[in-house]
Amino acid sequence: MGRLDGKVAIVTGGGGDFGSATCRRFVAEGARVCVADIDQDRGHSVAEELGAAAFAVRCDHTVRAEADAAVAETVSRWGTLTTLFNNAGVVWTGKFDTLDAAELQRLLTVDLVGMAEMTQAALPALRRHAVAEPHAGAVILFMSSGLGLRGAPGTSGYAIAKHGVTGLMRSLAQELGPENIRVNGLAPGIADTAGMRAAWAAPDEALRNFRERTPLRRNVEPIDVANAALYLVSDEARNIHSVSFPVDGGIYGL
């Protein structure tokens, strides 16, 4: 316990499966958390569960004013911001021929541009903390995907966006490392989440097929992602930088 004592984190998409599991792990290890979610009721439900160490804000990370407001309220409450977990996103599956321009734009806006907007909003506060705490610095963690490192049939639009996230992460790692800001990404495999189930026509069959192809013979669960996020934002990982961290049971062979 106490691996995140003194940390203050914003988790976008904090009311979803990955986000809520991560908020719980962060708080259990001593962090204070802003549960930022476009679904205000969902975010507030998670924050109420976590008590005084968490609060919720309605935040569409693609809207700069809302991203700025989430950062401002976090710093106002707790005096600093040490950690940004860019987790919010949407999932899409389908044949490339069915991917129209509007859907591709939505994927790029939510899964990539929104993360860039949120990061720009958070950077001034993260920079201040990085100067004040030279031992560990500040941390930005991006939710990418195994599909952000390689492709797969039926995922073209999503993979385009997540490859962009990986490129953004690696570029920022080179740019911000000298400022004592660590930047990494998570690359989960197929997980049993509400977003995944909504994206696949036959989710139970898809999960079974992926499980059978995975060397460890199990699908990813939200707690697996939360545990990896915990490590990457903790001081234990203070020399881990510019990494796309697989949480996939070996399915992508990365």
C-alpha cells in the first residue's frame, strides 16, 4: 500500500471499465483522483464510491475548455497535478469498405485529437510539479492498444487512431523527457468491456476466439490494465520512458 502516496491524477474516461478499475487502484495506493468522464453520472458514481480521495468532473476531452476546467479544478482542490492518464476513447470494428469519412473523423477526434487536447491542457501543471519534485517528476500515460502497434482484420479505423496515439506518445517522450516528464503507453489486448461488447456483432464469440488464440488463454480484464497503469505511474517506474507496455497475454507477439 502507499505506492502512489502524494500523487494527484486525472483519469479521463474514469467512469468506464478500464478507467474505473484504474481509479480504484490509484486511490487504494494513496493517490487522489479526478474522475473525468463525458458521462457525468457514471463519473460521479465512481467518485462517490471512492470517497474523499476522488471527485468527478464532466469532461469531453475533445473540447479544450472542458479539459482546461478539469485541470484547473484538480489543481484548485489538491494543489498540484502529478499524473495524467489519457484513457478516454471509443472502439470501432468493421470491414474497411464500410468505414466512411464521418466515422473515421470521429475515431481520430475522440481517440487521438482529444488526447492531444487533454495533454496540452495538463502540461503547465505537470511541468510545475516536475520542477518541484525532481526525484520522480510528472507522468503522462496514454491508452493505446495492441492494434496501435500492429494491425488486424476488421479494425482499420480504430488501428489508424491508435497508431497515432503511439506516435504521439513516442514523440512527446523525446520532447518532454528533458523536462522530467515521463511518457508511456498501455497496449491492451482484447478485453471484456462494455465498449468492446458494443463494437462486436457477436461479442461472446469474439472473446472466445481471441482467448483461444492468446498464448495465456485468457482475455484481458480491467484490473490487468489498472495494475499496469499503477506500475507505470509509480516511482518504481521512474526510469521507464517511451514504452508501449503490452497487456495482452501475448496475443500480438510484441
